[in-house]
Amino acid sequence: MTNHNGAYPGWTHVYSGKVRDLYVPTKVLDDDDTWTGDPLRLSPLVLVVATDRVSAFDRVLSPAIPGKGAMLTSLTRWWFDRLPEVPNHLAHPLDDRLEALELPGVPTEFADRGTLCRTLDMFPVECVVRGFLTGGGWKEYQETGAIGGVPLPEGLQNGDRLPEPIYTPAWKAPLGEHDVNVSYERTVELVGEVVAAQLRELSLEIFARASVIAEARGLILADTKFEFGADRTTGIVTLADEVLTSDSSRYWDADAYATAATPELRMASFDKQIVRDWLAANWDPEVSEEPPTLPHEIVEQTAARYRELLERLTTGD
């Protein structure tokens, strides 16, 4: 969805997803009289704004989760700081392209949830790493004894730690369609053998590093997903999008995991699972096209879980 009438001086809104809004410098569009097509192909930079919108079952729900965008942005920045060896998409303040564009400042409204990034040639692969058996992986394991074609030992239970983390990629489907789990061999077909190997290696390395950091804070990183793109100048594989947040990862409390009496308490995650559970119990999409409004207590509980994860990871740093 594209709109050339930016509401913020110097920025033009070019796209809104379920939970993010994208802006490019208006000067980029004004300086190219022949502009057509995708503005993200034209602009070397993009302002990514994380909103407070919340989605579940491919629907944007209301009301929004207060502070969600700022919390996820803060957590992504925190993780980037702890992964200095991994190239990321943040625009460096000394980047010559910033000076050439004569960029206006990030709008005050976006200060705590806007990220100025270099645009990349994104790979159509969602890089999923699983350290524990849960979620869709648990369902697939019950049916096939494997996840994404990766065979697993017999007799595992929901929530069990895997013998070692596994890489189970997905194909990033076009807007409006569901991502599709694919084999590693399929990713080779999509991006080539060299890049496919880099995506797998980087994903597993980042997951291992993040798991140690989380464990030191009494948290379990059960699984996560990463997105990468190629730097348009150097071709280097670069980490992009949100990283290791509540919306892209499943975190559990280590003490609860070790002592809780039920699987539900054992694997209570620091994310929007509260929203998913409430919606699943209170909405039938075959009966009503529009999902119901989230109750105040569900919104508050969800915000509290996001906040708790951010505080537990970042306190003391």
C-alpha cells in the first residue's frame, strides 16, 4: 500500500504491513522524475516504524498493545549491540548516503520506535531456528517424526529440548499469503548454495549466542526466526528486521520450565500468546469475518509480558 503524501515533513509513507509502517526520504522520490514501481528499490534508506498494532491469525486486532512498538524496537537495538560481529541493516550516522540525502530528523513521534535502515535485497527465506520442540514444530513432529525434513529422536514430548538446535527455514510468501515451510534443499534453489549455507550458519550461530545471554538472565530461548538481505553495495549477507523480540521469538522462564506442574505453565511465553489463546476461545472466523475487540485485561496482560521480557533481558546493562 503506497501513499506519496507523507504526513511527516521530509518523509513519504510507502507501505504499511500488519504491524509496521515504512517511510522513505521524500527527496529520493522528488529527485527522480521517472519514478515508478517500488520506492524501496529506489531509496538507499528506509525508516521502519514499529507500531503498537497486534495481529493474530493473520488479522490486525483492536485495540493496540500500549508501548509494544517502542518495546520491540528497544529490544532489537539491544540485541544488535550484543551481536557486533553480525552485519546488520542499521544506517550508520557517518554513512555518506545520509549526508547526500540531506535527511530530516526522525519525527519526534517515532523517536522510540523508528529505526533508520539501509535497504537490502531481501532473501525470500525466513530463517527459523528451534532449540525446543513446541508450537507448529510439535504438531509436525507428531505427524512425521521430523520438522522441516530434519528427523528427530522418537519419544519426545511437547516442550522438550532438542538434542541440538535445528534450522527449519520457510519460504516468505507474497503479501497476503502464508509462509510455507521448506527443506534446506529448497532454499538452495531459492537463493543459491553459497547464500543458503550462509543463512543457515549465521542463524545457528546467532541463536547459540543469544541462548547463552538469555540463560544468564533466567530465560530460555525456545525458538526464533531471522530475516536477512544482501547489502546492495557489498553483497554481504546482512541481518535485518526485528531481532530476537517477543514477536519473532519464543522465550520461557527457566525456573517455571523446570518446576511447573503443567505444560501450559511450563511453556508460558513472553509474547502475544495470551491474545492468541483468547481469540481462539472467543472467535470463530466461519461465523464472523471480523474478530472481536480484545478485552482490557487481555491487552494489559499482554503488555505486561512484553515489558517483563524487556526488563529481564536488559536490566543491569
